[in-house]
Amino acid sequence: MSIYIGSDHAGFGLKNVLREHLKAQGQEVLDLGTFDAEVKVDYPDIAREVAEKVRTNKDSAGILVCGTGIGVAIAANKVKGIRAANVHDVTEAKFSRLHNDANIVTVGARTLGEETAKEVVDTFLTTSFEAGRHLARVEKITAIENEQ
């Protein structure tokens, strides 16, 4: 699975920690920026880039980091086919995949510690969509998206 990762300047440090954590596990991680914490970037630009990569690469997932994870989640969710979940703990990471088939996880560099963020990302990437009764609900989300 390809994993696309990105952050704004506020999330730069945590993004790098997560990227190295995943690479140490042998994961294929494609870093889409930002590449310098001193250069201010607008989180919607990075979120869109990661979301478009995830949308066009079926067997992929995305990780986005900003100060709170909220802004990148909102921006990524504007891209058709994306279900980005702003996650704060392992339980939320698990259920965002099991029940909602989220394809991007967002985390906040100012709201999560490094170890929690690693656990969140690991859980997100190793949990599969349960489908079953949840499939119809995800299909309803897609139907709403397609009405736009």
C-alpha cells in the first residue's frame, strides 16, 4: 500500500516523526511536503494534494498533519471520494476504518503527543473496513457527495 503524507508548517515535525516511524516498518511513504517548518504554507494546498493522490491510487491511504488536524480534514473532505477522519486516539482510528472506511487520517501536532500519533497511524493503517451493515452507510455518504 502506498501511503501519502503531508503537513503544513505547524505539523512539519510530527509529519517527519510519522514518516520515519512508518519507513522503519518497511512502509512505502511518499512525502508531499511541506519540507521546511520555517516556510509558511497553507494547509488546504497540502491537504488537496494528498487527497488527490489517495483518490487516484486505489490501494493507498493518506496521513495529514496540521496544528489540530481539523483544517486538513475539512480541506481533504472537499475532494470527491475522500473520507478524512480527524483522530485523537486508537479507538477513533479503529472505528474510522471499520465503520466509515476512512482513507485519510488527520492528526494535530499541537493536540497529540508523538507516541499517541504513532499508535493512531498504526491502528488506522492496519484496520480494514468491516463493510456489512456499514457499507450501505458509506454508500449514502457517497450519494450525498455525488449530488453536489
